[in-house]
Amino acid sequence: MRWFALSSTAVFGKRKEPHTIIIAKGDRISHFTIRPWMAALAASVLAAVAVGYLLATSYLMLRDDILNAAIARQARMQHAYEDRIAALRSQVDRITSYRLLDQQIMETKVAELLTRQTALLQRSSRLEPVLEQARESGVSSPSTQFDPARVPIPAENDRAAELRRTLFEPQQPVRAEASAAPAAQAGADAADDDGTTPILALSRLGVSLEDLESDQLDRIGALTSSARAMRRQLVADARDAGLPLAAPEDDASGTGGPFIPVDGADGEGDGFDLELKALNHELDALDRVRGEVRAFPIANPAPGHRITSGFGPRRDPIIGKTAFHAGIDLGVKSGTPVYATGSGTVVRAGRNGGYGNMVEIRHVNGLKTRYAHLSRIFVKEGQKVAAGQKIAASGSTGRSTGPHLHYEVRDGKTAVNPMTWLKAGKRLRQYL
């Protein structure tokens, strides 16, 4: 037994006795035994509770800082988003304002172009009769429309060969609504392919219209100067040719004074009206001078036919004696048209002794013309005739040896040489 116990002690070691807790209360005694594993478990639980308590305490202490940091970060993010939204909204408002401004500018430009188009239409309708009058007056122009970039402005000079000036030919007004509408639609998206914005294109179109209107005024003014120069030259040549014409009316009719603009007046429109009025005045004055010149017997009564007998002493074709020939004879066939050499009034139309059938016309300054030996007469006494009007047909009536036209010019009762007036007509033909 003793060996077993030793052996047992040697193998398993000293036996450790469990702890026993005894609780005595009066006569009652209680005890319980604490095993080692129970002590280890209790220690583990206490340690876990302590660690949990520490962790909870740390969390409670740090939670406010974490929440404050999170709230501050959230506030910063919210403010950043609000600032970004405000910036985008401001940018959108700015772009919208630019679009509205562009639209207003476009509408203003289009309205201005339409106004100018209407003005050009009105001007064209007012210019057309004036231009027609100018063409009839000999101040003509080529039929092609002019290039606004190359506008020749006629200059006034004293040479008659250069007095026929270039006349303004009205163009069709610019169709503003057709050009501006596509530009306005394209402007809402982007600029044109060449980088020109619609507003810039409309501005350029407006500048072109301004140039056209200014050029229109300049050309009307140049045409006025040309008509004035032509009238002066016509009067000068007529006086040199022996026609008693008065000097041009404007030689002593100058005007002037300081420029004082009128409030509320459209200077451009007034300028056009004044230029057009001046052109009308000059064309009317030119027509009056032409009318005075045409009143003189300077045209050929039978164009294209030769003179067979001149003015002055000659051998009488019937009796062969020297006699005074009061006119000229033109060799024409019977029935050849005879034309009035100047405007006037028919004072005699019928049979007149040796003249045979005769027409006599009274002109200005007491001048009279006679057309004799006629086969037929197409006018009657008291009738107004114009220069170049057909008045009769040639023949061989009266004291005549054969068909011809006897033509006389008389100043009062005195016969004058018709060649003086016919030479003046040749010299002034370019103006008539």
C-alpha cells in the first residue's frame, strides 16, 4: 500500500484540493465548493465585462466628436452642392439673358431691315417716273443693274459728248424677311459655317443697305448735276448757233445758309426728297429748254434728200431770168412725207397762188415756215403741231417744173436763209 501511494504520488503529483467556502449564519452552516474551471470562467466573464465597459465608455466619449465631424462634413457637402447649383442656375440665367438679348437684337435688326425695304419700295415707285422722264430726256443708262461696290459718279464738265450720264437703275429691294428668318433660326443653335453669327450677318446686311441708300442719293445728285450741265451746254450751243435763248435760270439763283436740323425730321428721308425734287426740277428745266429749242425751225422737213436749189438770187426755172429765191428746194418724189421743222401753230393750210398747196406754221419770236407745192395736206388752220410731226406730202402743185419741196423760213415778213437754222439743228441734234 505504501508503495502504491508513493508510486501514485510520483506519477500524478500532489493532488490539489478544491476551495471550499463555508457560510455560517446562526445555527445554519452552508458551504459550497469552487472548482478551478468555475473560477476561470468567472474571471473571464469579469474581464469581458470590464473590456465591454471600457469600450462602451470610450464610444460614448467619442460618439459626439464623430457625430459632429459627420454633421460638419455633411454640411460642407451640402453647401458645396448648393453653391454649384447656384452657379449653374446663374449660368443658365446668363445664357437665357444672352439668348433673349440676341433675340431682341435680331428682332430689332429684322424690323429695321423691313422698314428699309418698305422705304426702298416706296422710293422705287417714286423714282420710276423720274427715271423714265430722264430716259426720254436723253439722260439714259445701261440696262444692267449697277454693282454697289463699283459705282461711277458722273462728274460735271463742259464737253457735250460726255453729258449723257449714267442713270441710276433701281434694284429690287432686299427681301429682309427671307434673309433674316433663316439667320434667326440658325442663331439659336450655332454660328454659320464660316464663323459669321446671324446678328453679324444682319449687321452687314444693314450696312449694305445703308451704302445702297447713300449711293442712291449720290447717284441722284450726280444725275442732277449732269442734267444741269446738259441744259447749260444746250443753251450755250444754241446761242452760239444763233438761237436767241436766255441763259440758264439758275445762274443767279444760288442758295445757302447755316445748317439747322429740324427736330423730329427724318434727315435721310428729307435728303432723298430734296435730291429727288432737285432732279425733277433739273429734268423739267431741261425739257423746257428742249421745248424752246424745238420751237425754232431747226429740223429737216424732208430728211435724207438733197437740196436742188439754194436761198438767194438764181435763174428762174420757168422764164430763165434772174430772180430771188426766198427758200430752198429739196429734190423729193411726189408723195414723200413732209415734217414740221419746229413746234408751232398752223396759220395757213391750202391753196396759195404760185406756192400751190401750202402749209404755213408760226413759231416763236415771230418766225414762220412755209412748205409749198404739196400734193396733200394733213393739218388744218389753228392746229398745234410738234417738231417732226408729219404735216403733208410733197408734190408739184402751183408754179413748179416737177415734184419737189419748197421750204421757207421768214422772220416777220422777211425771208431768211433756212440753212442757218438747219445747221443749228445739226449742231444741237445730240441734245434733242
